[in-house]
Amino acid sequence: MTPTVSASGLSLHYGGTRALDDVSLRLSGGVTGLLGPNGAGKTTLLRVLATAVPADRGAFTVLGHDPGTSRGRQEVRRHLGYLPQTPGFHPDFTAFEFVDYVAILKELTDRTARHREVRRVLDEVGLADVRGKRIKKLSGGMRQRVALAAALVGDPEFVVLDEPTVGLDPEQRMRFRELVAQAGEGRTVLLSTHQTEDVAMLCNRVVVLADGTVRFDGTPGELTAQAAGRVWSSEERDPGAKAGWRTGAGTFRNVGDPPAGAELLEPTLEDGYLLTLDGAGAEVTA
Amino acid sequence: MTTTLDTPAVVAARPRASWAAVFALARFEARRLLLRMPVLVAFAVYLAWIVWRTRDSFGGFPALQDADRATQGGPLLVGLAVLLSANHAVLRSGRYGTDRHFAVLVLQPWRRTVAHLLSVVPVTLLATVCVAGQFTWEALKPGAVGHGSPAELLVGPLSVLLLGAFGVLLARLLAAPLAAPLLIVFLLLFSVFTSGFGGQGWSRWLMPVVGEGSSHTLPSDLLGRPAAWHALYLAGLALSAALLAVLLSGGARLRTVQAGVAGAVALTLVGAVGQSRDVPQETSEARTRVSVAPEKVQHCDERDGTTYCAFPEWTPRTGDWAEVVDGVRSLAGPGAQDRPLVVRQRVDARYGLDSDPLLAPSARPGEVTVGTAWGGNRIPEFATAVAGVLVTGKEEAVSGICDGRMVTVMWLALADLPDPMAGLRSVRLDDSDTGSAIVVSQTEPLRMSAAHTELVRELLQRPRNETAAQVRSNWAELTAPDVTTDRVAQMLGLDVPEPDEEEDECL
Amino acid sequence: MPVSAGPVSAVLVRPLARTLPWRMIAAAGTLGLLLAATPRLAGEGANAWLAVTSLRASAVAFALGAAFLLDDPARNTTAAVPTRRVVRHGLRLALMAPVAALWWTGALLLVPRELRPPAAGITVEAAAVLVLALTGAAFAIHRGDGARPGQAVAGFLLASAVLGPLLSPGSWALFVTPDDPRWAAAHDRWALLLCAVLAAGALCAAEPVRRFRLRRLMSPSGTSDPSRA
């Protein structure tokens, strides 16, 4: 199967800071989660892949088009949906008008078809009832969904979502997961998040980024397996543990290299993530 | 996570902590304000202007009652930058949507306004340092005379304070980032308009910096500028703007703020009324006395046969005058070398700084007029007057010279200067050194014909002592009324100039 | 599934017109007209110098409003749409151009006929100031300085307007009155300035495909082939 996105050696510097360092990736169908601590370069990578900012070095193709050329970038953008980390709006537009405006910018010029499509995505993100409301009157979660609708309008084949679940309440987040899972059917979705549960529940693939480099690339199961045999429980916090915290049951859950005879626990994706970061020398806090 | 039940209201109820927070915020904002690009650029340009201007301002001989006013324009540039930056600083929280966070903070909006207002103070102090530096530089020049006025010096820093407070007020009135730039354009055109047009009477004193139409220097007690009232007016206006900003951002409930606004407005009105009064009677009388009978207030000093009478503030300058007089005298012929001269300082102060009246030449024999300014072109102009009196005996007679004596007068005046040819060009109205021209003087102008000019130029290019000897030996004939230019040329061993239509033509 | 039926720009005009900072432009334009009316309000005291100065101030005021033209709060949401930046910016310009022309005509007509400076010359000056504002905004966006560069650009424009007359070399004589013999030569220089700023603006209108870095020129490891640009 031809990968939707194929990137090699992507690097980008801001002043003296290295935001991306030789990142290579291949993405195809389904939802891929991008995990990493703050400042790991997640947003930068997404912005590069969404063609919002060019990389210093390296090359990538999306659906076979090279965004390194003006024409190629144009082609890529015709098949791209992008939700930035802090989406901006025209607050005087209604939700419908705003998504319609983005749809025009996505070259949907036939009025009837476009309006049908805008109504479809607004229904899809659950905003059918408020589509006539001005954006400045909408709540934070609703605005986030307007932005998602703007990303999904035009049925793009490659969707880039930068922390789409930030600021959503648990119910909204569940609904959002449904949406993204739906979107992932027949498309390639790349989403960045701090929430390991999002990844565990949604993604068929996970990439861990730290200090601008890829630390892990595999399935969520493989990431969880990183922690197999490295999670144990104890009565006190184990000083040899990389991380340890008291659970609701009163015992300590430790992650790291267990002492002999320790009572091993079933690892989670989060344990695997923490150990991946730790192996890379990143600071682990629980 | 645990929650404590200590309510933040306990903190808010401690006024001292709130004020400490206000000062901390003011320090933070002041640092940001000082580092804002417009303020940095304005200070850079202002400092460059101070250095560029003060290096050779007032010909190196400043009168401090003029130098204080010269410090007022520069700070306006800083003031405009502060207006813009302080305005944007207040609007910053609205622009980035942080006002929703700030709305629930302990520090109330009016206290934040106070902090923004206080943040203007360090910039004002920096401007004060610049003003003080510029003035001190002038005062330390060896040729400096007179007295500066602290109130005039305060105008620059007060303008910065006023404009900064106005920037904060504007942000509290209109939460639009475009308001401040538009206001600045409006203020600039308005100031251009008022300085060029509605320029008379009380209304001109409503602007922060009030210039004068005249550039001549008066004794400091005759200026008649209500400088102290104007400083009070500016301070009152700045305070009114500041307190009004506090009032608008929720301080209206506070009695002290209400009373403060009333007090500040009253202060402004007192200043405005004070500055719009006419020149006091005693100043007008003193002006007339100084203009009509300067000898009554002057101090005279005799040196080498010349009496120097100067206004009290100018007595240190008699040495500079004596140098010129001695130089001209040393070249003159017998009789003139030890003719008693009186150098009298005169000024026409009757119209204050409204106009530049020309002084009438002195009618007393042997009296030379010197003005209040010195340095640059004033030196050869004074030398010309001295030479004229040595040749004709009376200043009144000098401007009437149209015969060959003009050559002697001009040579005497210029030959002892460090660069005589430059001196020749600088005393002539058109800065030329050929052809006929008007010669500027402190009293009435003189006129050089093309032939005079040619002869003077040739004389100045010859060795000085050779000419001096010829002048001395022919002194009586050279200074005789109606001596022709041709005859002067013959006596001094020069070629007779080409006949000219206007030759020796006394108009 | 791009559903296209005609050029994007035609459909885009209406929603884009709503995103323009009309209130800013209206405020700046109103003040500009007020400034241009100064010679008329001054009555007897007005002269040609006041007239040309008020028109200059008026042009700066309008340009200050126009500096906000490219401000777009939704810029990052629409960062990766296929409609090119040059089309989006061009449409904004096209929407404002008639307003600016109409406004400037009004400003000129407000100045009494006998005081009015030669229209061509003063128009070139006004156009140069306006284009400077727009180029400043385009440059800020080109450099990636946020969604709303208007305020910074207005500050820059204001600084140029205040410092330009103070610091520009006297021999350029950019700020002369119509009775000055250098008026024509000065406006050749203004026209030159206008063209230079226009060219810079045109360069900033395109979205960069790659970041310009010195290192790329020195190292062959840049994998994007420059010959395809």
C-alpha cells in the first residue's frame, strides 16, 4: 500500500533551538497519535506536514505530491485538513458562515454542493443546532468543534489535528474520539495529544517525539509492551523506581527496573510512554 | 489535589500588599516600556539630536536663558513614543484575551491603571536626565552667560509625563489599537497649525511647548515668559489625565480619586489662568529702561583705553569683545590706535520676544554697539562696527560709507581674524566674496561695491604686516571722507579696479 | 472532493469583504478627511504649505488604518488551504482600492482649489505611504509574525512619518511645497520610492516554499531540489 505521507530527514531550527532533528516517518490509513512532552516538536512537525511552515532540510510527500514546490504544495493542500493548536476565528461569523468561508478557500466553489458539505460536517461534529449562532457566542468546546469542522470540510484524505481534545470536558472528549475514529475510516489522520488514553482508544499507530527526534514508532500495543515486566506494586515508594505514585488502593505503583521478587502489574500505554521518554533521557514526572 | 479554604479576599483586604503589588507591576511595566521599540528609537534619535545640536549651538556662546528653551522640543519625540507604547501596554491584555484572566485577579483594574501610569515615571526621569545633560553641556561651555529657568527646563520632562498619561487615558477611553497612532497624527498637524497660525495670545500657551517668533537674546529677567505658570499648567494637566484614567477604570467609587481629579483640574486652571496674563507692568518698564537707557543698568569696565559696558549677565564676555577691539585697533593708524572707545551692549527689549527689532546706530562719538549674541558671524560683524567707528569716529556715520573708506573699514575688521576670507563671506548677506553685497551689522547694514570687494579680497591675500604699514602711513588720507576707491587702491599699491557704473556712487 | 464551479476569487469576495477591518479604515478615513479639511476650516490663515501638510497628514492617517488590512484572526485556521496567499491578499487589496481612491478624491476636493497642490504629485506621495503600510503588513506576515501584524505595522508607519521629515537627507527634498522648484524632482524620487516599495510588497505577497537559510546555500544536504522552485 502506498503511504499517504512519507517523510525523511525533516529538520527545522528556530534561531538556536532545534525544533525538529532528522525526523523520518511513513503514514498510511487510520489514526496515528503523536505523543511527546511539551516542547518536543509535536506542533512543529504537524505544521511542517500540514505545509503551514517549510522545513529547513529534508523532504516529504503527501499522496505522492511534493510540498517543496509551489504546485506540489497546492495539490497537497487540496487533500488536507488542518486543525491548529490554537485555532483563530472571525468572531462575527456564524459557525455555518465560517466553515463555508473555509470551504471556499478549499476551492469548493459550487454553492449548493458546498452548502450541503458544510451542513454535513457541522452535523458530523454535532453543531447542527448552533450553526446559525455567531462564533463569539459559542463556548470553548463548540469553537473547537467549529475548527474541526473547518478541518474536515471537503472530505480531505489527510487530516492533521493538533491537540484537538484540549479544553474539552470528558463527555465532549468521548464524542470527539468518536468523530476522529469515524474520520480515520478511509483517511489518514495524524493527531498530537498529551492524553495517552486518546492514543490507547483511538490510534492504530503511535509515534513518540522528544527533543525533535522520533523515539518510538509502532502500534499502541508495542508501546505498552515496552513496559512489560517493568511495573510493580509495593507498600512504600520504591527508591529504585523511575516513577512511582500512590494509587487509590493505597499501594504504590512503580515503573522502572523492578527488584527481584516484586509483585508485577499489567503495564499500560502510559507506562510504556514514560519508559520510552526515560530511556531517551527526558525528565519523567508522575 | 486539596483545596484550602483560605479565601483570596483576605489578601485583598490588606492594602499594603495591594500597593506593593502595584509598585511591582509598575516596575515590570516600566521595564517593558523602556524596552519598547518606539521608545528605544525615540531615545536614540533624541540623544543623537542632542549631541549633533549642542556641539555647535549658539556659536559656542550660549545665553542660558535661551539654552533652557532649546531643551524643550526633543523630549516631545520621546513623549509621542511613550504615548503610543503606554497606550498599547494598557490594551495588551485585551488584545491577547488575557483580560478575562485578569478580571478575577486581586489587583483591581484601577490599580493596574495606576501601575501603568507609574510606569511612565522612569521614562520621564530618563528624559529629565537627558534635558539636564543637554543644559549642563551648554552651561559648561566657556562662553556661556546668563541664567536658565528651572521651570523652562521642566517643560520637556513634563511633556513626556503628560503624553504618557494621555496614552493611558486614551486606552481607558477607547479600546482600539488604532486610536493612539491616529491621535498622534492629529496632534502633530494640530501643533503645526497652531504654531504657524493661531499663534498669538493666551491660546498658544495651551500647547506643551511654546516657541517664540524671535531668536534674539534678552536679559533673563526681561523674557516675560510665564514659565512657572506653564510648568504648573502642564503638571496639572498630566495629573488630571492620570487621575481621569484611574477614575475611568473603576476608581470612581474612591473619594480620594474624585477629590484628586477636582484638585488636578483646579491646578490646571490656575496654571492656565496664570500663564495667560499679560507681561507684568514692572517687566515692561524694565524692558523700556534697558532699551532706552542701558547705561543705567550697566556695569562698565575699562581696558587699554576702551570702556566696555555690559548688562550684568554679560560682564564675563567683555574679554571676548576686548580681543576683537584690540585686534582691530592694532592695525589702525596713528590717532585711531589710542582714540577712546566705548563698547556698549544694547538690546531692544521693548517688544519682548515677539519681534527682532533692528537697533539704531549709536549717535555718540566713539561708541560701538554690541548685541547680546556672540560667536559665529557676530564676531566679524562686531569687528566691522569697531573698524567703522575707528575710521569715521561715529557709528551713525558708518552705514553711510560708500566711498573708498569702505576698503579700509573692511580690511581693518577682517585682517586680524583667524580666517579673514571666511570672515568676509560670513558678514556679507549672500555669503559671497565677489561682486557687490550688503554687509550685515548689529545695527544698520553697510554696502560693498564690486570694486570694494575686489580690493578687500586682494588686500586680505597679501601679507598683513605689509598692508598694515601702508595703512598706517596713509591713515589720514585713507580715512578722509569722500576719498575715492581708485585713490585708496593707489595708496595701498593695488591695481585700480575696472571702472564700474556704480563706482563710488553714494545712493 | 474539490467541488469547483468557477474561480475561487469570485465566490470568496463576499465572505472576505466581511473579514476586512472596515471600522479601522472608516475611523482612519474620517480623521483623514478632517485633517484634509484643516485649510478650509482655517479660512483666511490657510496657505499652500498648510494645505500640502494637511494632505500629507491625512494620507498618513488613512494608511494607519490600512495597515490593519491584512490582519486575519483566522490566519492559522486557514494556514493550509489551497487558495494561494497572493489571491487572498490580492482580493483584500482589490476590495479596499476603490474605497481608498474614493476617499483620496474626497480629501483632495476638501482642500480649496486655490491652495490645492498639484494632484499628481501629492497622489504619488499618498500612494507611496499607503503602499508602505501594506508592504509592511505583507512583510510581517511573510516573516510569520502572527495573525494580526497591524498594530506593529502602524507603529512602524507612524515612526517613519515622524522621523522621515526629520532624518531624510535635505538633498532628497521629499517634503517640499508646490512652489518649491524641486517639487517635480522630488516627485520623481517619490515615484521611485513607490516602485521600490511596490516591488518589495510583491515579493512578500507569495508564500515561501522553503525557508531561506545561509546554511542551505553552503551545504548540499538540502534535499528539496532548488531547481524545481
